[in-house]
Amino acid sequence: MGFLAGCLALLLFCALMSLCAGRFQIAPRELLTEFSGGNAGETVHTVLWQIRLPRILLAMAAGCGLAVSGASFQSLFSNPLATPDTIGTANGASFGAALGILAGFGSLGVQLLSLLSGAAAVFLVFLVTSGVRGCRRPMMTVILAGIVISALFSSLVSLIKYTADPQDVLPVITFWLMGSLTGTTWNTVRMGLPFILGGSSLLFLLRFRMNALALPEEEARSLGLKLPLVRALLVAAASAVTASVVSMCGVIGWVGLLVPHVVRMIVGSDNRRVIPASAAGGALFLLLVDTAARCVTASELPVSVLTSVIGAPVFIALLRRTGGVRL
């Protein structure tokens, strides 16, 4: 509880500081004036309410969703390398977004097509695994099917990039695939946020059952756990979160892999503590990375580039310190 409370307090402080930071500086006094119902000027009002606030809310929601989904998949598959896109959701959503950009859709059209394509990837995984009979390791079958479906959609994304106009469309697709929160609007947040909050809330409610999934299947069933239903709910909720994040922000890596491992080192392996702590830690991590992405240089950096630059060395340090991973 101490770690969670500390993360939440730090998250609130960093969110307020992030509202002030940027190429256009907003003084804390102006921020207080706006939040108290006053008017600190038209420019400050526009930058705060129409640009930074929706972006910061999306950064926190996306980080929360990706970290919770990563922790849930690692628990479900008993695989420390499981990530939110393990079963191909991210690549499926990326294909939908790339197709929407190629077709010239607006931002909401791209977002909707990305959501539908991510859902289609999950459906294909379920379709493939539903025909497998007598499998003693159903979760391994899901992982293998996810790898195949992910590779399929990755190839389709490459095909779209190959056929896209190299002058106008291809740079847009490439930058989008790198992951960025640039251009976030309230319409974007309103469309994608319910999926993130709904999926993350369901995973939070299922955190007690995640511990039972680590038991041998016979013991889990003896506890009255309906394994197929719980697994289906976990996969559906985590996939909905992942597809929604990808549809709004592009592909953002490392959050769902790194944050749960750091959290487990601090709070232990009990999912009753891991899931809420991962939510707070993921929100804080992505908020800080996104703030750095738009403040460090004059031209904004893709978020996923920074998460990789930060995530890889930190993960290597964790491996050297612990000699392995904890689940």
C-alpha cells in the first residue's frame, strides 16, 4: 500500500508539472487560476484545456492499461516475456490504422478501423485455437497462434507501407507506428478511454483469480474456478485495452513488459498487489516519458523510441541484479 500511495501522489504531482511544461510555459499561478474558474488568457486556456490536458489524461490511461495488461498476460501465460501484444492485438490494430491512413480516413476513422482490426486479430486467435482438440497446454497453443497471427498482420502492415505513397502517406504511417500522443483531442480520448477503463477495471476485479491460475489445473478447478471463462475474460479485457491504446497512440513498447517486473520486485508476486501497483506505475512511467518526448528537443520525439531507450537498459539492469525474473 505504501508503494501504491507513493506512486499515486507522485503521479498527481507529475501531472500538474506536466501541464506547466512544454515549449509554451504555463506558470503554476496561471494553472491555479484556470482550475479555480478564472481566465489566465486565451492562449493559456487553449493550450491547457484543448492540448495538454487531454494528452496527459491519455498518457496516464494508456500507461495504466498497458502495464495492467502486461502483468495480466504474464500471469495468465506464466511467461515473464508476455506483453500486451502477445496474441497479435497490437499488430492487428496497427494494420487497421495503416489501412485507414492509406485510404485517407480522418483521425476518428483511423482509430475505429484500428480498434476493429485489433478485435479481428483476437478473434482469429480464438478461431485457430478453438479447433485444437485434446491439447494439454491450451495457453501455449494460444501463444503460438498469437505469434502466427501477429506475423500475418505484421506482413500486411509491411505490404501497406510498400504500396503507400513515399512522399505523403508513408511518412505518416511510419511516424504513427513509432507511437506518439501528438494531436490528441477530446474526441480521441472519448472514443478510446472507455475501452481502456473498462478492460483495466475488469482485470482489476479478476486479480484474485489470477493467483489461482498459477496453480495446477486440477487444483484451480477444485477451487471452483471456471478456467475457460476466466482465461477468455482476461484475454478479451487485456486485448481490448491494447487495441484501444494502439488505435489512439500507435505502438508503444516496453511499458507492459518493464513496469510489471519492477513492481514485482517491490511488492512481490501477489496479483492482488501487482495489478493496482502496475496501473499506477505504468501511468507514471508513460506520463514522464511523454513529457520528456515533447520537452527535450524542439521537434517532438516518438514516445516508443524513448520507452525503448529507457526500457532496455533498465531491464538489463534488473536481470543482472536479480539473476532472473519473478512471476
